[in-house]
Amino acid sequence: MPKMLAHFCLICLLIFSTSVMAKQVLKIGVGNFPPFFIEKEQKGIFIEITNEIFKQLPDYSVQYIFMSNNRLLHEINSGKRIDAACNIFADSDVNAYLSDAIFRYRDVAISKKSSELIINEISDLQGKSIAAYQGAKDLLGSQFKEMAIENPNYSEHAHPKETTYLMLSDHKDIRIGDINIFWYDLNRKYYKENKKTDASNFKIHSLWPDVFSHIAFKDEALKNAVNKIIAELKLNGKIEEIYDKNKLKYSVSL
């Protein structure tokens, strides 16, 4: 009996080993841009979405390689380090196969409810004190750019946390940038201790359409397989579930 048991265990071990060895390691290049990609913790909104996709492709074992966005393009175009790259925009100079749109950015204007600002369209921003991310005036449309140029109280900042701080400290009336980055900033220990930063104290002004990026693949067949899964995840609501979960425990309706 012990021999049979040992025999059985050996067979199970061989089957398991063969299964593990059969998995193809897929090296995926990602940026380091919280809360979408967080290198230190090996997580982030876009990583969660990518993991969800590859749960449906068990033949692959995903390995994330963190690098700058500029490096991502270089590696997917001509390098040998990665097989795919996350967060590639459709207008990028990329020599690869792009998946369907999957990663979402949502730029909004945010103000404190206590300020009772009425911001229904871009023209309502004129004359307001505004902190925006670097390059916003060239990315958010001609009307916004005209407003920004004419508004002496408009400023742009390299780090999103600066725009959050300026609005929270009443140096600026409005913060402009991605909503997920704002929730991430509020979750910092420095702000969490301040009850005034509860999400219910802010008003979200949706003035721009969402912007999406893609996964770039060297393998067209893999891209096609991923697109089928993306369609399923959009249909069953799993992607929205991931975005909702990452509102960092703030019950906010956008």
C-alpha cells in the first residue's frame, strides 16, 4: 500500500510539473504611474484589469516589467525584453498589434461642495483659480486652451499631488485631472487624518469624454484572443467592478 501511495504521489507531481512547465511566460511592460501601476506593491487598477484578462488564458504566466512610458514604446517596437505593453495610446508610433480600448482615464474638474461653484461647461471655468496637470491645456481641447491662456489664475503642475494639495488648502478653487488619481491622493495618510477630505465633500464636474488606451502585442493571434475576453469582461461588468473597487473605499457616484 505505501508503494502504491508513493507511486500515486509521483504521478501527481509529474502531472503538476508538466502543467507548470507548459505555461508560457508572457512578459508585459508597464509604467509606474499610481494608481494605475504601482511598482512597489506590484498592483494598480490597470494591472488588476490585465490580471483579469489573463485569468481567462491559463496557458500564460504573466510577468510584469516596470519601466518608463518612453521605454515601453521602444521595447515593444524593437526591444527583446517584453512581449506586450500596457497603456499604449492609439496615436502612438507603435509597431505592434493594439487590443481594443481597455484602460480608462477620466479627466474632470473637482471643487469643494462648500464653495458652491456651478461648473456645467468649460466656459464656466473662466476667472476661476485652477490647478491642472502639466500639459492639460494642450490635451483638453481648444476651448479649454483658450480659457487657460486668458486666465491669470490658471497653473499647471508636474505632480498630480500638487494640484490636489492646492485645491485642498484653498490656494485654488478647482483641481483638474484624472478622478482616480484624485481618490488615490486623498487616500494618502497625510489627508486621511483630515475629515474634510472625505469624498462626500467634493463635487465632480464632468466636462470631457473619457480617454482610453490599449495593450500592444507582438503576437496578433494573442491580441485577437485578448479582444474576445475584453468584450466578455465589458459585457459582464467585471471591468466596471474593478474601477468601482478602486475608488479607494469612497462611496462616490461619478
